[in-house]
Amino acid sequence: MKGKTKKIPKHLGIILDGNRRWAKEKGLTTFEGHRRGLRKVKDVTEWCLEKGVKILTVFIFSTENWKRSKEEVNYLMKLAHKATTVDLKNVAKKGVKVNIIGERQRLPEFVKKGIREIERTTSKNKKMTLNLALSYGGRGEIVQAIKNIVKKKVSVKKITESLISKNLWTSDLDMIIRTGKEKRISNFLIWQAAYAELYFLEKYWPAFNKRDLNEAIAVYNKRKRRFGK
């Protein structure tokens, strides 16, 4: 794009799909697929920081994922704990603020402890915000926002889109990238995705690389965002 300043999505959301299918194709265990997928989150966070993305939200565990086998869920919780206590410490040192969005009450106490610590230690970081969507569901987020508004006893006349947005866990998206061949958003930030540009990738999440991110941003630059105008 000669002569033009490349537009970078301010808020990028990623649905990181395909860990298990990637592992199966490689002859590896499901657990290894999840482990590689978590490692990729750290890499992509650093790439987005280099690009100038201000908010990155990654969908790592949905409310529907609780239906998986107890063994797999337990392993995923251990990975989530490792992410907050070990893997993301380096990116935190680079000025990344880490938030966890989702139904925290459902998480094991050892995971919640790690969450509290990384949120506390990164709370003043300003270069980029990394939201980990953990035990997250878009409809559940909207329900929680409505409950918060009801608790505040806000009159019906004062309930607006802006008010609901203020009671959500994060802001509107500019772009969603989904790996893993599927073409849906699967209850991910469904309010915030109202005008998001959608980009679907055939690759499975562990195979996602820096070039894929660059190509996604190049496509974003070619889109005409009119917001209904």
C-alpha cells in the first residue's frame, strides 16, 4: 500500500480454533495440541504489540467447553493457570495489561488466584490490553450486563445501547480472525462484533504464523467500513 498509512485494527478478536484437529493430523495427543495453541497465544500477543494493536481478545475457553471430558477440562485449566503465572509474564514486562473476561465463578480457585495476580501486576500497563476470554460466552456477558443495570435500578427510559456497552467486559471489535476452517463466531463477543470485519482462515490455530496476521491486516485495509452510512 504505497503512499498510504496502513490501518491497524484497534481491537482485534481471535477465535483460536483447531488445536485438537491439528494434533490429530500430526499424530499428537489432544493435550499437546492445546499446549501448542497456548504457546501461540504468547507469540501472537507479541506480534500484535509490534503492529500497534491496542486491544487483543483471544477466545481460549467457552462456557460450552465445560461440557468436554473432565480430563480435558482439567488440563485446560492447568494451561490457563500456567498462562497467567508463567507464559505471559514476558509480554507483561513489555507493557501489556492482562484481563480475563468470562464467568470467573466457575473457574477453579487455583486459576482464579493466578488471574488475580497477573491482573494486579499488569494493571498499570498501557501499551496494549490482552483479554483472555476464559469460561466466556457472549450471551452470558449480555445477561450479566443487564443484571448489573437492574441492580443499579436504572429507569427504563435511561437504558440505551451506550449504557449496555458500558456494562460489558470489553469494547467494540474492529476485526475478528477465526482459524480452523469454521465460518461462524460461536457466541464470541456478539454485542461487540456488530460491525466487526470477519476473516476466516483455513489453518488450524497452532499453525497460525506472523505472515497470516500480516495478510489478515492487509485484507482489513481493503475493506470499506461504512457502519451503515
